[in-house]
Amino acid sequence: RQAIAQENWTEADSVARRAEAAYPGAEWVRDERRTLALRTGQWEDALRLSGPETRAALAVAAAGTAPNAEAGLRLAKQAYQADPALAPAVVAYAARLREMGKSRQADDVISRAWAAQPHPSIAAEYLRHHTGTRNRMQAATRLANANPAHAETRLMQAQAALDAGQLDDARKFIEAAHASGFNQRRLWMLAADVAEAAHDPAAGQDALRHATFAAPDPVWRCGACGTVHADWRPVCEACTTPGKVAWMEPDEHGALLLPPVQRQFPRLAAAQDVEGIA
């Protein structure tokens, strides 16, 4: 523990191994080795020393540092099987399948995940393999068929339509998402992008007004300490708890959420200059 506190990882590992040899099977040694593995990013060791509640998160991390493609696929599959609803596990498994030349299986994994629980990162993984705006629009339509009524689907289609220059379609998808009760900031920032592409400053200002008062966007937040992360992490960087960073609605601490939102949507600052906005 002293070596870990001093971040002397070589010494900590040496002492932990000697302790394990002297006290084989001791729970306290296992706990300390697990802590060391988590702190140093030795994800396969952390996975081996941890229980099922963190298996998906640690397997995703281990897949990202696997020594070869076969090991990466095995670990990514383990993550996906442990928690098929975890978007990073879906993305990791699909990406590894595609690397191994199994594109059809990768698309099936993504379609099943989208049907169950859409997430922006899943759409990004699917669409990044389709070049050209027309191809991406067609791919977005195929993925949308897995869960056509979901607001996340509408947002994906709206973004694809905007990228393809199909502004009327983009507006249609945005309106459909809003009509379903969806009212997060990212919807209105996307509407502002469409208005900008259409050279419609009035519509853009209206969208920014809505964005200012809309519900905050979901964030990657630690379920243990509440810390917001810009991206998913297998271990919370604030409290070092593994497997607790999840995509969720913001909590009541609005101040925690402001910096990530500003980074994502810099135009919100400009909205403060719009007449009628405090």
C-alpha cells in the first residue's frame, strides 16, 4: 500500500508477488493486486482478479490493450456477453469482428444493440465504415430500421441527412424527435446546424433559444461519486471505482455538467447574446 501511495509501481508489483507467494489464496493479497492492476492499467490482471459486476468494463479495457487481434476479439466478446447493453462493449466487439474480416457479424451485433438500446457511439462505429454522404445516408436508414421510433434514431438520421445536404429531411427527423417528447440540448444544436446550412439566421437563433432552456444531454457519469467524464472510462478517474461510469441523465448538480456541455456546444455561449436570454 505504501508503494502504491508513492506510485512506485515496480516496487508495489514486486511486494505483491512476494506476498502472494507467502500467502497463496489470501483475499487481502488478491484485493491489493487488483488495486495495483487497476491503478496501472493492467486490465487482464484486473479482469482476472475481479468479480462479475465489473467484467464487462474491464474486458473492454483489456480488449483495447490486447497483444493480438485474436486476444482482442476474445476479450471484446467476453465484454459484450457480460453486458450487451454497454455501448463501449458493443463498439469494441463490433470493431474487433470487423478487423477479423467478419463485417456481417459486426453489423448484426450493432443492429441488435441498436434495437435494444441505441447510443451515439454505436451509430458512429457503424457509420464510420461507410464513405461518402450518400452511402452514409443509406447506412443510417438501414440501422434506423432496427429501432425506427427511437429519438436517438431520429437524431442519427437527421445528422446523416444534414451531412448529405438533405436539409428538408434533416428538419423532418428533428421535428419527429421533438414530437416524441425528446427535448435535449443536442436536438436544438443539431437544428441550429441545419439552420446554418440553410442560411436561415432566424431559425438558428430560435434553435439556440431552445437549446439554452432544453434538458441537459446525457453524460458519462460515475454512479459511485457522480463525476462527469468526457468519454467512457473503465475506472472512474476521481474515485477509482471500476465499472461505474455509465451513460445517464445528469444529476441535480448542474455545475458539474456545464463544462462538458460547453465543450460540446460552443455556440451556446453565443446564445447568451440573443435578445431575451438571460
